[in-house]
Amino acid sequence: MKCLSPSLLSADFAVLGDQVALIDEAGAQYVHIDVMDGVFVPSISFGLPVIRSIRPLTERIFDVHLMITEPDRYIDEFAEAGADLLTVHAEACTHLDRTVQRIKEKGILAGVAINPATPVETLSCILGEVDMVLVMSVNPGFGGQKLIPYTVDKIRQVRSLLNRRGLKADIEVDGGVTLENVDQVTQAGANIIVAGSAVFNGDVREIGRAHV
């Protein structure tokens, strides 16, 4: 099943509640929440208070993407704030297996993200433990970037690896996904599509209805 996860990073924060309602109206299954610390990535975004404030507004899956250093320090807080799926970066975790297990101990789904230049083989040992692999199709930290073409091949590699091992983890793709290239990334094997600019600056209903 293909699902849409609109990214709040591209929402209008002056009317954030209305933007969350728009996601509901469009039938998107997830809400993608990018948490940036200004260290792991250059930008700083939002954190726990924002997540807590919008949690009562929707029953959609809160897909929380931690682009932060030392994510272990905050697993408990994000779970308590309402995260349903917590994704950490392989590049940010000293002991990735332990981090994944700590997330799952909180009773929520665990995802692992890899940046464009990080080899898929990095996930080899942990793949059987995760619920989702997030393939970054841009370098993280800023919205509105164009999809890096070679990341589509990485999606194929992850899907092939999952299939060979008989694993059922989701594959999410994040960065530069538009109405023009969404078919390409889904055909490569991604089944959860993060879209920010294409959703809030375009037509969330169209991308949700026609492509996922």
C-alpha cells in the first residue's frame, strides 16, 4: 500500500492547525515532522512543544524524523509527545542497534534514515529490526530541493535487499518528490512518500488521490 506523508516543514505556521486539517481532508495517512537541531543539519526547525500542541488535532500517524545528534537522549520525550513512528539517522547514531531497540521498547515504530551518499550496505545488519527505511533523496536540512537522481537506484537496492531476506519493512523517500517524479520513486520500491513543497504549495488533494 502506498501512503502519503506530507511534511509540515513546508506548512504555513501562522495557521498550522488549519494545515493539519488540510492533511486530514486530503486523506493522507501520515504527518511527516522534521526535527532539526542545527548541528546534524544546518537548519533548526521545531521540536517537542509543536508536536504536543498538534497531536490532539489529528489521528494520522505522526512520522517523526529526527535529524539530530544523539537522538537517544530524546526518544522517551518524543514517544510521550505523540510520535507513532520515530526515525533516526544511521549517520547520527554511535550504536544504531541499541537506538532502534530503545525506540521499539517505547511501543512505537522504528525507522532508520540514510543520507544520499551513505551506502545501502550500512543497513545490512539492522534491516531485520526496523519497521521502515527512509531513503533521503536530497541532502537533509532544507526544503524545496530537487531530487538527486541516483537516490532512485538506492530505493531499488533497499527494496531488493528486503525482498531477498523476506522482510516487510516500509521504504519512505524524502526530498524533491513532485507530481512529475512520484511514479518513478514508487516504481523503484518506495511505498511512503514524503512531500512538502509539492503538497502545501501545490495541490495536496491531487497528489494524494492520483498517486498514492
